[in-house]
Amino acid sequence: MDQSIVDTYNNESDALIAQYESKTFEEVHSFAVQFIPPTVSLVLDVGSGSGRDAAWFASKGHRVFAIDPARQLLHKAQQRHPWHNILWMEDSLPNLDKTKALCLNFDLIWLSAVWMHLPISDREEAFSNLGSMMSE
């Protein structure tokens, strides 16, 4: 991911968190709730931002790996949502090296407002890396 984008997210973390947290998970993602596994699952939240979505998954009992390339945003999200079933990690598309090193298969991989930040030339690699971490 372009470092200038990451820098913007770090520098604007307080304003972005206020913006993201101004709406609930259900308000933003009402269309998708029906597709979320009803049983406790392993969830990868790529580009976790303010942590709103990761916290929602955690509140439903899911085990969540929340990753974001913006260190300041990630740190503030972790402080705001200190759920015991969320692991916060700094990592980024397209490689996801730290996440892949966990050798886990996820039941749900969640990307919200992330894909548009990825250059088209990196999307095939990113999609392949995400697909390799999906459970069967």
C-alpha cells in the first residue's frame, strides 16, 4: 500500500476514528449481516481502521485478527476496543506477510473501505494472498 496513504491515516487518526465510530456496524453493513457466520468463527478484518467492525465481530463471540498498516490508527483502535478476543496487528496488502506467517485459515475475511486504496497492479497478488488464508 502507498506509504502516503498510510501516513494520512496516521496523521488524521483522531478525525477518522470519530467519523467511523459515528455509525454502528449495522448502520454501515446492514446488507451483509445475513452473510456473517452465525457460529463462532475466525475472522480476519483487513484494514480494521477504528476497530468498529472488529469490535462488533468480537461482541458476537468471534475470534478476530484486526490488521491495519496505520500504526497510530491501530493503536487507538486497540485502546478504544480492548476486547480479549481481538488480536491487533500491523500488516498490509498486498503481501500480508505477518498475517500469512500465522498459518491460519479464516472463516471470514472482511474488507471494508480498503480495496480502493490498493493499486490495480497489486490486486491480483492481494486477492491470491487473501484466498490462500480462507478456510475450506
